[in-house]
Amino acid sequence: MISVLVTTGATVTFESLILKLINADLIEQLIALNVDKLYFQYGNEIKGSQHISRNFFVNHLSKSGIVEKFNLEMIGSSKQTGDVEHYKSDIFELITFPYSPHIDDYIDKASVVITHAGTGSIVDALTLRKKLMVVVNDQLMDNHQLEIAQEFSKSNYCLAYEIKDMEGDNNRFVSDLEKLLKDEIRLKKFPNNDGTIIESIIYNELTS
């Protein structure tokens, strides 16, 4: 069984990443790579009484046609299972949720983790020794996500991407995902440490 976890962060909705990954072509490619389960943490942005992340994700999921094309049936309901929604067919499962305090449990289940470039999310995946693909949210202002992702990538702990790297029929992102799953790309294991590696990476980024 091969599973992929996508985590987009707990606050700001990473709309462009959701758009790139929740589409029929990408799901078809995952199935072709023998991925049978996709966990998708889509964000927990709330303004007033509106759950911005959930509204965006649910609306896009409906527009994408994924549920119909892949004959996905919802197991239970969101009222019974909290914020987790589980869609399943004979060959593929999609499990979606806005946020989980037990994200490490989902990371632990995943063959590959695809995450936004928040330092905490990167370190969570690396600490659990997961194959990691980091996608930078270029819509955030005055942040250091790109530089942080590049620093971890330079050390060969993960692969780093911008949204533009996920475009086109033969995009590098899907090709690299296949190579990761087949162990044709080998990343360095993140060592157990006292935090000095993380501090060094952040220091190098801030002072470069």
C-alpha cells in the first residue's frame, strides 16, 4: 500500500497547491504510480463564522469532478467523524481534513509527504524520516519560505518546488514524485539532533 500526505498548513489557505493537486489528471497519475491513498490537510483559516479553507476546498473538490470520475463514495459523514471526510473506491481513497493535532500520525502512515514550506511542517516530516517534497506558497508576503525550503533542499533533506514547477504535461514535480516512490531519488536522513542543524539552516537563510 502506497499513501501520500499533503499538508498545506494550519492557517492561511494554500489555494494554488490545492488547485494543483486536487484535479483528475493528478489523481490519475497517482493511481498509475500505485498510490492508493491520499491524505489531504487543506487548512484551517477561519474568518468570523466562515471556514475559508473548508469552503474553498469543498467547492474546488466538487468542481474538479474527482468524486464522480473515480467513483468515490463518502464513508460515513462529516457530522459523525468530525472534520475528517473519507471518500473511497475499489482502487483509491481520499481522506480530507482542515487540521489535526495528531498530524504526526498521518505523517507516520505516509510513503511520501508533500508540505508547504513552513519550518515546523518540514521538521515534523523529516524527524519521522519521511520522503519529503516541499512546495513554497508564493502568495505569502514578507516571508522566507522559499529560502528556508532551498536551504533544506541544498542539504539534500528534501526536494523543493515553486508552484510553477508543477505546471505543464511533463512537470518536474510529478516526475520527481515517481522517482521518490521508486527510490530513484535518495534523500539524506535527517539526524536526531539538539536543534543546531535547524538553527544553522535558518541562520544561513537570514544572513545570506
